[in-house]
Amino acid sequence: MTNDELQFSSLYLTRFAGSFGFMTVLTLLPDYIDALGATGVTIGLFITALELARTVGIVPLGWAGDRYSKRLLLVGSLLVSALAYLAFARVTTIPGFLVARFLQGLGLTGTGLLSLALVGELAPNDGRANLIGKYNAFRMAAGIAGTIGAGILFALTGFDILFGLLAILLIVAAASVWLFVDGDETTVTGFAFTDLAVNRRIVTLTSFRAQYAVAVSLVRNWVPIFVGVSAAQGGLASGTVVVGAVLAAEKLTNMLCQPITGRFSDRQGRALFVFLGGGAYGLIALAFPFAPSFDGLLTLSVPMAGEITSAVVVALVLNALLGIADAFREPASMALFADEGKGEGITSSFGVRSLVWKPGSVLAPLVGGWVMGQFGIEWVFFAGGLAALSGVATFLGILSWNHGSRALHRW
């Protein structure tokens, strides 16, 4: 392998390891909810604790990544993540779970932000979205392994072995980065966040992203809850293996599509792919609450998973479609931020991208928990779908007003 191939492979492994941990906890979230007796707003707090920690780390890590060594900071973030997952194995109380989630959030911020910045910096301008798509494909592969593998391992062994293996994977990823990724030679003095936060293109993108964060935070976090919680709470009452399979469907379609959609967005216009992906995501989210309407049409008996109803099959198909929709948006969006940040502070550019996401991702789960308790779980998906469509409409309006009717194809 060439030096560049070793570097990209190490960063892909880092993305795989970080996402494997995230999806493992997400898959097991219904089990933690039932075991710890969490309801309503407390369920939302389980999600918000993670997002709050991820928010706290963005600015200092973004500044430090542009000013100092991204490689060293990435290694440290991977080791913090390993510690977090060891803590999950011993959780017995709600406060203990929140502490583990906070550590997980800090590690995820560093792992995602710094590895993405390194990929964006190494990638050539005319192939950036394609390489970012490949990088994200490893995240999706980890999502598949994390959901299905976590469900099976948890059913067979419980928490200890599952989280122990995860910690080992993160340590191996840290060693790979240390050994094969070159030291960062770029240094940006000052505070790059200031200039990038008022960059014209970035401001236009954030008009969409701030609202889209609400949509994804509600839909992505409530899909496993919807599939896994009891019928009394409005869910489909499926087991952990089924929850993992539904989540894996979204990751599989996303993984297969991202390198392709990234390559096309490099050629056809990245803003167009952001618009199409965001709009499709909103429409599919609105369809989710109607999955129980198909119950009774089909019942299958699957080893380890138990009975699979037609409502679960519909939820699986809809989540797979969400993966395709997000594959249109994500590599194009990331490449646009990398385009604006390269040479000016690429870690800070992705930091701005993350910061814009955080208000929605931190507050939306709390609102979602309240909405679920007051009106029913279906209204969480309605709120998420409308937020995505509102973001798309705002993005198109600002883009057309400031940049002309052909702006979707020019970016």
C-alpha cells in the first residue's frame, strides 16, 4: 500500500470504530430504557446528554486541531471513547448512564471532527466528495456491524464482552493512527471560527442545516425506540435483534450509495444533492407513523428474532429509504464545508458545521420526549418530517435569492 492509502485506511478504521460504538449504544437504548425504568423526558435526556457533550468539545477541538497536531488529538479522542464504553458495561443507575453518555459524546466529537478534517485535507479538490463518501461508507458499515452484532452479542453474552471488544477495537484504531497517519504540517493561527462563521456559502448552508438537525435528531433516535418499546408506549414491541436489523437497513443503503452520490455531486452540483436528500428525508419521515397500519398482513418466524410482523417490515423498508435520502445529502454537504475551510482552517470549518447542528440535536430529543409523552410517538415523526421540509424550503429560497436560479447546479 502507498503512504496515502495507509493514511486513508487508518482514518477509515477510525471512522468505523467510532461509529460502531455509537450504533451499539443506540441499538441497546431500548434495553437501557426498560432496565433503568426511564420514561418521557428522561428518555430525551439520555439522548441530550450525549449531544451536550458533543457540543462542548467542538470549539476547543476545532481550534486545537487547526493550531496543533490533529493526529495526536485524534489518538486521545479514541482513548477517551474506549474508556466510555468500558463504563457502559458497568452502568446500573440513570446517573451512571448519563456519565457514560457524556464521555461517549466527548470521544465522538474528537474522533469524528478530527478524522474528517484529515480526510478533507488529504483529498484532492475534484474528488473530495467521493473520498468523503467512502469515509462515510465505513461509518455505515460500522452501523451495520454495530446494530446486528450488538444485538446478537448482547443476547448471547450481555454487556461485558460486547463493550470490552469495542474498547479493544478503539485502541487498535488509535495505534493505527499513531503509526500510519503523517504528522499535521498545517498551522492556522488566530481563531478561524470567526471568519468561517460569516462565510457566505457557509451561512447559506446553515439555513438548512440548523432545521435539518431537528429532523434527524428526532427521526434517527426515535426509530429504534419506535421499533423496540412496548405497544403501550406506541411502539412495535420488537426485540433487540429486530431493532438492530431495522437500523442496519438504513446503514446498508447509505453505505452503498454514498461513494456513488458523492462522485455525482462532484460533477453535477453539491447544493442540488443537499436539496434532494433533505426533501426526501422529510417525506419519508412523515410516512413512518403509518407503519402499524400494515400490521396483520404478514407474520414471519425468524430464529433469534422471533415473530416479524408486516409493520416491522414496513419500518425496515422506510429506514432503508432514509439511508438513500441521507446518502444524497451528506457527502455533498461535507465537501462544501471542506471546500470553504481548506487552507483557512478545515477543522474549524467542520466545527462550524457541527455547531450549527447542536441546538437542534440537544433540544429536539427533550422536546421529542415531551411530545411522545403528551401526544404519542407518531407526532415525533411528524415534527421531524416537517422540520426537514422547512429546512429544504428555506435553503432553496436563500440560495435562489442570493445566488440565482441556477445555484443548485453551480455549487
